[in-house]
Amino acid sequence: MSTIAEIRDARIKKLNLLKERGINPYPAESKRELSLAEAIESFSDLEKSGEMKWVAGRIMSMRGQGAIIFLTLNDGTAQFQALLKKDSLGDDKFDFFNEVTDIGDFVEVQGIFFTTKRGEKTVEVKDWRMLTKTLQPLPEKWHGLQDIEERFRKRYLDILMDPEVRDILEKKTKFWDTARNFMKDHGFMEVETPSLEVTTGGAEATPFKTYNEDFKLPLYMRISIGELWQKRLMAAGFPKTFEIGRAYRNEGSDANHLQEFTNLEFYWAYANYKDGMKLTEELYKKIANDVFGKTEFETRGHKFDLSGEWKKIDYRETVKAQTGIDVLDATYDEVKKKLDELHVVYDGNTMERMVDTLWKYCRKQISGPVFLTGHPKLVSPLSKSMLDNKDLTERFQIIIAGSEVGNGFSELNDPIDQSERFEAQQELLKAGDKEAMMPDMEFVEMLEHGMPPTCGFGFGEMLFAFLADKPIRETQIFPLMRPKKE
């Protein structure tokens, strides 16, 4: 078996043969008149007319039988068979094709369309041109790229050789198209907000730090999709806004988490968290039906059905039922002792982080879909408090397969309350909690000018990964990779 270096050397020789003939192996222009999908769609008319057309694509397979060569071409829209016959193409063009082409090359062919005896749509080639001469071979068809790191590093080959990978990425595009169209159909205006911030807001996570040379100013890459900015737009008089964009969190990676990902957040003036629950349930059901064509899913060891009415469960009652801990009354030592008893690894030494970790242990048992409500104010620094219990908030999370795949609030618009909560978050930061929220006093100033009652909600590609039953890294086109060691 030839080595990669030997294969490359052989292809370099073929490249030089093309150049010796005065042929540019990498021309800028193409004569292509039809995509392969269009050729398939209009095949009956093409076959009847006998008209010659130019089509193009990458050679995915090549098999020869003496004076006949069959090719499979792929242009990204479809695959199509081409037939080269020595007696109709001519000795010189046929032999030269044999001499200089390889599987993986991009070529364009001109020919007439016909159906083979086996019923396969085919173009019989009367002329051909090289569009891109490749120097490296494609992976072997039946095995593809087996090493996981190699798959992600050479993602272009992974997508090319594995139809399932391509299908997942196409579904992901449809996922976001469906969400975007849903929001617009419900009167939400799409906006863009800053991804570089002086202080991070809208979530609790460790940010990436950067620096602005012009302003001589340390900055952070955003950890939410413009939450504090979109709320400013509520104060500005826009009643419904949403943004789909990238968020960045300088944290660990696992099947459900990455450092860079896409989320959607919307803000809805004169609405509360109950309105948000109705809208998001409708949105998730539409995504399931339009993108996946079903409502029943199985992932991460859980089965769930998004159809029907979703149940509501209470944060405090759920944690107490599973652990015996009342998160409103328990002391720091009691929560810590319970986490140790459950052998739960936790990061951070604040009450907020300990309670949040205890809840995350409990949620693993919930298949959903359910709405989690009744969150303590301790873990909800941007959510409006409930009227009948100031220690609880008007917040909801969507729980599927033991994880949170959506988070919404009746947004806090009391500037004094918000200021006090930011001060509490500042103390957490001083205590070493890297995920605590950075205070933004200009945001508080905006609230003093007045923001209407507002519902906010966010979800992201983790939902897509769950519905596709894939680790989230598998659903990204180009996940972050360490540089390759030479």
C-alpha cells in the first residue's frame, strides 16, 4: 500500500502533466450550466431533448472497464453518474483523463443524458475539463476517518464522506431557520448587540478576557446573547426583540457544554414568565415537528415526548423530595454535608453555587419535558420576585433528559432591588466565585429611567444536540481544536 507521501508525489506528476499541456489545473471559471440536483430534477426533459449540458463535481468514485469509465460526481447538491466512452470521447481526451485524474479531483463534463439498462440516470461525456487537481487522497469510502480528533481536525473530509454528519449540520441550519421564522412570525424584531463588553451580564459563567488597544481597555467576550442590551431596547420602546448569536464561556467541555456556542434570546415587553412558558412550548413543538418530523425522542438515557401539555414542577419541592434539603431554610453546612454524602463534586464555596450544584444533581432524574418554577432568589439575580414569597422568583426552566434546555424570567425591573442583587453578586466575586454576575450600574441607571414588565428567555444549540441525540461537539461544524503537534 502506498504511503500518503508516495500518493502525493504521484499526483504532483499528474499536476505537471496538466501544466505541460498548457492546462490550468485550478481555473477560476467554470462552464457548469446545471447543478447535479437540477440535472436530476429536469432529467426527463434533458433525456428527451438530447441537448448537451455542462455539469461539474468532485469525483467520488471511478471504475474502468477497458474503454469505458464510470464516475460518481458530487457537487454538494446531489450525486450523479457520468460515463466516459473512448469511442465517443476520442482517444486523446479519454486517455488523458485516465492519465491525470484521481478520485477527489473536481472536474466538469459536457454530455448528453440517458438512462442505463439498470435504470440509472447518467450523463455520457463528450468533453471534460479539470477544475481542481487534488494532491491528497480522500479517506477510504467504507471506513472514513476513524480517529475522533482527526475527524474534527479534518471536518471537511468528515462531512464529505459521512452523510449522517452532513445531515446533522443541515438539520441544525433548519433548526435555527425555524426558530428565527417563528420569532418573526410572532412579531419579534431581530437585533444585534455587542459581543465585546466592559462587564459580562445576563448569565453566571467564567468569561474570556481580551483587550482593546485603541481604548486601552480590558474587555470580556459576552456570556449571554445581549440580555442587558436587549432590556435596554425594551426601555427604548421596542416591544419584542430577539437575537441569535455566539456566546463564549471559559469553562470545561463535555457532551453538553462548549466554550463557544450559538444561543437565541428574546425579550417581550408587557409579558411575564407565564406568557413565556406558553410561547416557548409552542416554539419547541414546532422545532421538533419541522426539523425532526417527530415529537418523541430518546437521548442521554431518557425518553420524552414533546406533544401534549407540559407539566410544571417546583424547584424547592423537587430538591426536598430527592435530598431532604429545604433550599430556603438549610444552612451552608447542611447543603455541603448533603453534597458530600451524595458524592457530588462541586466547584466554589458560596451558598449560591452549592444550592445550584444540589439542584443539578436532582435534575438528572427528570426526563421531561417539564417547566421548573419557583427558583430561589439566591440563584436568580435577574428575575422578578414572587409577590407571595420574596425569596422565590418568577422564573422557569425547560427540563429535558435531565438537563436545562431553556431559561426564562419575568425580568427584574426594580432598580433598587437590582442594585442590591448586583451588590450581593459583587460579594460573591470577592469570595472567589468566578461564575458570579458582574455588576452593571449603567444597567441599573437604565432601570431608573424605566423598563416595562418584560419576559426574557434563552435557549441554544444544546437543545438541538439533545433532539439529535448527539454530543454538542458533534453538532458544531468546526469545534475548537488544540494545534496539531508536529
